[in-house]
Amino acid sequence: MAFATARTLALRGADGHVIDVQVDASPGVPATTLVGRGDKSLSEARDRVRMAINNDCGPWPASKRVTILLSPADLPKAGTHYDLAIAIAVLAADKAHQELTADLLDGWAFIGELSVSGGLRPVPGVLPMVIAAAAHGIDRVFVPEPQAAEAGLVPGMTVFGVRSLAQVSAVLRGVEVPEAPPVVGPSASPLATWRGEDRLDGVDLRDLDGLEDVRYAVEIAAAGGHPLMLIGPRGTGKTSIAERIPSILPDLTVEQSLEVTALHSVAGTLPSGAALLRRPPWFAPHHSASAASVLGGGTGRVRPGQVSLAHHGVLFLDEFPHFRADVIEAMRQPLESGEVTIARGEESATYPARSLVVLAANPCQCGKFHGLSGGDCECSEVQRAHYRRKLSGPIVDRVDIWMEVRPQGPRRGRGFGPPSESSADVRARVEDARLRQAQRYRDCPWQLNASVPGAVLAERWPLAPEGQRMVDAELAAGRLSRRGLTRVQRLAWTVADSSGVARPGEREADLALTLRCSDATRSLPADTTAAAAS
């Protein structure tokens, strides 16, 4: 029978789907037909595969009608990584290659782009594809040699890193593997793979003097995964504070590492031979960045943006009101649901985006406004109002913590008072708080307080009656929206977790309302940091 099936994977977002590459090579008018909703790069695979077979395994079944079906046929498919599976299926279906039979392809997945000479080239998204293959019971995979280490990150997977189509055929047939030229590694540039770790190495919260209320707000945000807004005049340390947040976040768990590494693999920013990413990623796009670079998208294949590449890490948007209006409004979805969906024509992709979002803004256009007198502000009230209107109500309501960063007095590090806490001290408390949340939500799909749906939180983990009465009073007075009520309840639980309190009461609700408040009418008690440390 002139028929064979090889398996490969398709990616929709960060999710992989098994694709059966079914090839029929029958007598008839010589032609090659490829069906199954492939894009242009996949349509061109017919020429790449034909030349690769002729030059590396020969000959192509030129006297036959070759039909290639990518099943399921209704799933859109894009990319060049289908080449290897198509070539192997053609060889197995063609009776001229007697030693490579269709049954030898069972249990294997084939991933790789072919050159005209038959050599293999790396492709993006190998890790999520191999994860999907393992989930569907496939335990053996061929990948381009430079990406064998990446594929090997998946437990229980037998990985063969190969250089050419001839080598794949030899391994399947159990014969001596021929020599082949080395494969050039992925083309991701150092600029594309840089995530800020080098620049942020060595920074510590101890470097910052004062700012106790801001430090406490940052600790609560890190402990519960709450979005944070820092507002203050220029030069007050907003960027310095944000840059030190990764230093108080614990290492990623194994599951989180796989998720984050898979996203970077899809984006093509994972260097050759890279191991699992263990530290929370950091991204800080410039305010002139496009929506495609921040949220994801692009022409052709939809790729994750920086909001997804920062998954389980920190996304810092400095000068947030200066971002383009479409970027500001598009941040609603990741702030609300922890994921982002991008649609381009017939293609739609959903990527996780549960990062710690930190926003920073000046109080006015010139950045000098502060205090009751306004400081040295050069803006008129009309200009200040116009600047504030750039932050729409729905965005404002989705930010859990609002903190004013005020100008500081003399530096305490020069002998003025005791030294500040180090990042290691704060990180220990953040880890403890996250462990309490992990224990509470052990049977749930959530990990942090900021992710728990409001209805579930109110039903299964309500505040103590005195704390709930305080929050309800704010709602009745119109100072809280329904969405704001849920976010205060989440904050109260994080305050309780950070303080070692079993259930949030009046004190925790009051602190949560203070952290949530954006009109500077409240201030944190002086003992909040000490209470968190106790």
C-alpha cells in the first residue's frame, strides 16, 4: 500500500496539537498536492521537501501522484517545521524506499525545517510542541540537533537531535547513521534573548533609603501578584523601585519554568542549548512600543508579546500615560484575566500573561507636581486634567494597588538612621506568603490571591465580619466599585498571608483599602513593615 503517516505538531498560541501527515503516492498523472489549510510557507514545503529528498535520500517519486494531507484538515497550520514529517511520510509511502516502511513511523514525532541539501534547520516553538507530544502519548521525537537540549527538558521524552533527513531515515531503519554538516543554531539575536537579568544583577532593596510605605506596597504586590501603580514626581525613584521587584520574587517552580521557557521558545528568543528559565523574567518596553510588541501579534504568524514573555515575572510600563491609547486599553484583558488573545485574519492565539504588572506615571505632563502647593509644576490645571484622562476608568479600576512616591529627605545610608531591609529579607516573607496561598488553593487552578474569582473568594474564603462590614461601607458610600470590592478582598487576604493571620479582619481590610486608595486621603500605618516582618 503506497500510504504512510508521520506525526508532527501544530501550535495555536502556546498550545500544541498533534498533526497526522498522511501521504499517498499512487500511479497517476505526476503531481504533488498539499491540502489541510496550510499557509504560504507550508505550501512552499512541496518544493523544499522534493529537493531535499532528491539531494539526500533520492529519488523523489516523480512518476506518481503524491497527495499530502495534514489532518485535522480544519485546523489552520503555519510554519516550516512540517518539512521533516512530510519528507519522512513521502519516503515511507514510496515503494522505491523498501527499507523505510510505514510501521517504523509509529510513536515518533518529527519536527524540523529542511534545506535544499536535506539538512535540518531549527524552528521556533520546539519546547511547547514536545510538551504537547508527550501529553498525547508520543515518547520519541526527532528535532534539529541544536534544539535537542530544549526538547530534552520534557520529562520522559526520548530526543534524537539530528542534522539531516538521511540521518533520520537511518535511525528509523536501524542502519549506520551517515555524517552530515553541523546544523546552524537558532537565529535569535542576543538583543532578542536579553531579558534584563544582567542589568538587574546586584540590585537590592537595601540600596533604597526610606520609602517604607512604598516598600510595603511592593511586598504585598509581589506576595499576591497584584497590579501596582507608582505615581510621583520625576526623580523620586519609581524606576529604581520597580527594577528591584524581581529580587524579592522567589524562583519559578518546575511547572512555571516550563510555561515561561515554552513561551520564549514560541517567540524564538530561546538561545541554542538553553536550560529552563528559573528566575522570574523582567520586561520593560519603551512607551513608544507598538501594540504588537507589547501585547503580541505581528504579520504572518501570531507571536507572544512582552506581556506574555513576562509571564510569572514582572512587566514594567514606565511613563504609562505616554503609551499609545490602543496599548493602554488593550491592557484590560491581561490585567483582568491573566491572558491575552490576539486575532489576525483567520488565526487566533491565546497566550498566558499572568505577570506582576507595575505601572509608573508622573502626576502631570512636566513631572514636577507634588504636595498641596504643586511644587515647581509648570502645567496648568487643564493640562494636568488632560494628562490624567489618558488613564481610562476601566484601566484604573483594574489596578489593585496605588502608591504615591514622594520626594525623600537626606539619605539614611550616610548615617541617618538604621539601614533598610535587604531583598533577601523581603523575599523570605514573600515566599512564606505564597506558600500559604499555595496551601489554601491546592485543589484550585489558581496560585495567587490576585487570580481568584471574586464570587469564589466571597463564598469559600470570606473576610471576617468586622472586615467585611468596613469594605461594604466603602461600597455603599460609592468609594468602591463592584470590581474594586473584589480587589480589596483579594488584597486583604494577601495582607493576612504576609502577616501570618489566619483570616483577614478589620485591620487587614483597612490596610487593603489604604493600598487600593488612589486619592492620597489615606496613609499606611507606620508599623506595617514591622508587622509584616513579625
